[in-house]
Amino acid sequence: MTVIHPPANLLLPSSTILTLDHNQGKTLGEVAHMQSRIGGKQNRRDHMVPVRDVPLAFFPAEDGGAVAVLNGEKVKISKPGFRQLSQHLEVTGLGKILEQTAMLDSTATWRGQEAQAFEAANLMLRMWTQRVDKTLRWRVCSRLIDGEVVQALDGVVTENYVPLSHADALALAVDHFGDDRNVIDYRLTTEEMRVRIADEPMELGKPIKMIEIWNSENGHRSLSFWGRLWKLICANGMAATLKDYGRARYVHVGDMASRVRDHLPEQLAGIRQAMGEAERMYRQASQINIRWEPGSVYVKEYALVGPVETFIQQANASRKTGMNDRQLKAVFDRGLLDETSSTYGTLAGAVDGITLIAQDEDLTGQKLLEDIAFDVMMRGLKQREGDLIPVAAA
């Protein structure tokens, strides 16, 4: 059973169900058991129904918000589930338009008939969904909202989608890593699960190898195993991440359990090799300093911005998706100067400054910042000249 806050709009928002960090001292086996109990309370079930045969409607938030009727049962619709459904309509972006229309606080009159905005949206929604005869898998689970158990549509996926529960994903992890592995972090949301386990003994201030396990029960993410680095600093954890070459990924089709059993052991050898390479690069980064090119001065709004900040800004600007201004400011004001970060001015210090701020973000934001931190390290290692990284004035 999922516990979330009351919806702020017509569709149920995404929500965090449970988080644990290394301070709780949990093992992989204990978290797997915990996840199994949570999954039982969620009571997830599927309905295989053509889109045109599913009644869907928006109602004002005070009247319960958006609902679907599946096998005679009314269920509330989640925002991620509605986004998935919208992908099967004929017009790109139609779902967002319908949602925004339904939220308008207005009425309109046509040929003497008055209609509220949500009624107009419902008519359009019905017109478009009745054109889709594709059968989809409608995933429903129980949530606890404001003390009341409700049924929620939290996933709309294709017929070919093969469900794998978080409990089953962790059971596979236990089979490969053992149930006594220390859990560094466990985060469960209404869309996905992430568990980080130590791949070697934890040691204060020393980057260690870490395995990261992801799964989604409602079509938002593949089952995947990542190799990463993690550094214990007092009560905080920081992670410099590896990218695709340190990952084993399994899409939700076919016999997933057999594929994991057949391929993961060999893939783990490559993942651990990648983690070893990343650890070597991080140690190297601690000996590399970021400096202005000779004669460079960079002044922005009368405040001197150093070469470290400029280097991070340049790396961030080169990405398709980068840190926003709030995150950049937090990195510059707190992350780089935190006593637990590596020496200010070093490449490792830039990496630590970003990953420290990443711990304040949700799952999506944390992954983004940790990926950016690794990009910063790789960029610095490529641009260095000996033990210096020269930064040009912007």
C-alpha cells in the first residue's frame, strides 16, 4: 500500500514511499523482505483491455480528480499513467492539452448549451480514445491517500510488457550478491525502485565500489545493474558514477529471470572492471588542479568567479540536460567548500562538490547530478596538461 499526500491537481502525483540510507544498517536480504511486504500491501493487478473500451473522465479535484473504469471498478489515474496512455493517442502532446483544459476554471456556451472546461476535455478525450483499438496492460495498485485506501492506475503499458516486481528483482539480486550485502541506500517511489549495495567493505573517506539496482513495476525503467563509486563521509554518502559501459540492462520482455541468471555473472566482471578504472581516475583527479590560463580573469556581475566554477559551468553548458541555476548555486556555495569535499581547486574537489549536492535531490535529480559529476571528471582528465587543467576566461 502506497502512502502519498493528497493530489494537488486532477491526476495523482508521483510520490516517495520509503527511503533508507546506510545509517539504518540494513542488508540486502532485509530490504528484499521489506520490499516483499510492501508489494503485498500494494496488491498490484493488471487488466488487459483495448483503449476504446476503457471509460476515462476528468472531474474537479474536490470531486476526486481523474478516474478510469476497469472491469466495473473506478480507479484514480496517476499523472505518469496518464502520460503513458497519451503516447498511444494519435496526436503528440494531446494528453497534456487535455489535462490543462480540464484544469481551467471556466465555462463556455455553444448553441445554448453551457459546458465546464473539464466536460469539454472529457468529450475530446472520449473522441480520441475511441479511435484506439489497441489492447494495453492497465496496471492498478492500492494507495493510502489521506488515511483512505484507494485504487490507482499507475501504469499503462503494452501487451508485450512483462511485469517484474521489485521483490522479484531483489530476489535475483540476492541470488547473485548474497543476502548479507550492506545496503548503502534504498529508495522506493510510485514509479521506480533503486537499491545501492556495497561491493566491498565500507571505509570512511575512501571511494568504494558500489552496485546500483534499478527496477520499475509500471513501465518507467528497465531492470538494470550499474557499477558506481561511493564515498562515506560522516553521515553523508557521495557517489561518482559510471555511465553506460558500467551497466547491465534488461528490458521488460520475455523471460527476464532466465536472462539475468544467464548473463549477469559475465556482465558483472565487466562492471567491476569499469569500477576499478573509475576508482583509479578519481585518485588521479585528486592530484590535478584547475587553474586559469595565464593572463585570464573572469568577472561576472562584479563578483569574481574562480576557474573551478567556470570549468563546471562550461561542462554543464555542453550537456543537453544540465544543472539548473539553483543546483549550480548550491554546488558553488556549499558543495565545493564543504569540509568533506576533496581539496578546493582540484578536479576531485569539483566532482565531490557536485555529488554532495546530489544527495539533496530526488531520484531523477540525483542521477542527473552524479552523471554530470562523472562528465566533469572525464572532461578534466581529457583536457589536463600534466597536473593542471587550464581554464579559459569566458
